[in-house]
Amino acid sequence: MRINEVEQKVGITKKNIRFYEKEGLLNPARSLENGYRDYSDEDVVTLKKIRLLRQLSVPLEEIRRVQSGTITMEGILRRHIIALEEQSGNLAKIQAVCERLVEEKAQYAQLDTDMWLAELEKLEKEGMHFMDVKKLDKRQKKQGSIIAALVFCALMLAVDGLFIWAFLTEPEGAPPLLLMAVFLAIPAVFAVGALLALWQRMKEIEGGEEDAAAKY
């Protein structure tokens, strides 16, 4: 089936369907006739599973791990419950501060910011912090992309270093300087390409999914 039909069946926008494909959570077949994506009933089931877990705020990395079999469904849910309990405790503390502000009839013009900021700082020292699933997803994906790009660039630099070492070790058997320059330029071009791809990937990660849960 085509992506428009999948969009209607699952209730996920085409943008998010393609996003999950880029993330490797979905791998539809390609039509031999025209190269278009040809989604199967299994792809629809997979997207429904993704939608369910994302609406429960399960991070993408956890979904990827359960798909690969490196962790069980029970495992990711137990971990997620712990994270939600922590988040719930943080929200309860914030709610308590907001209620105090209401009870004291705090006004914006006369707000004692130093006192309330000190109160929030005290709560943070007691262990309060926030968990933003989308930011967590982005941070993990950025770290993975940066590491991959750096490893590739390091490999290309190592290739250049090997060429230079060989040239310095046996200069009489080395190719002409022009050809040597070409050999050195090829890994450098690949390294620059990897950095450009990394920059593009950072932009894609910042775009990510649409924010509205109803559009997952």
C-alpha cells in the first residue's frame, strides 16, 4: 500500500512515517516497477506499535532496542515507569510551588524573584530535575552521529598519515607529487563530506517528529 493509505490506517502523518524510516524503526519494501515505497500489513502493525509507545513517551532509542531484541518489552516499560515516577515527583514539587504562589496572591509586578529562585534552587539541590523525552532522544541521536562522524574522519586522517609515512619512508619508490596530492586529497574530501553529512543530520534531528501527540 502507499503512504497515504498507511497514514489513514495508522493515524500517523507522512512526515513522521518518513522520520521513523530514517531512524531505522521501519523498513518498507520498494516497488520494482517505480521504486516507490510499498508498505505491507506488517509495516502498519509496526507503526501502530511505535505510535503506542511514543504516545506513552517511550524514547526512540528504547523502541529501537526492543525491536532489535536487546531488551524486552517488560524491561523498557519497567525502566520507563521509574522515569515517569521520578518525573511525577518533580511535577508534584513544581505544582506545590505554583499553589503557594497562588495562595500568596503573587503579582508579576511585585514578584520576589530572588526568594522563589532560591526556593527552586533548594529543590534542585534536593534532587529535583526534569526529563524531556524529546530532548533525550535528540541528545542520544546527536551523540551517536557525532561519534560516527569523528570515527570516520579519524580513519580518513589515518589513511592520509599512512600515505605520508610511506612517502617519507621510501621516497624513491613514491608516486609523483601530483599523484600523491590526489591520493591525500581523496580521504580529505571524504572527511569533509562526512562533516557536511553530520551538519545535515543535526538539522534533521532538530526537526524530528511533529510535536502534537495526536499526529504520531
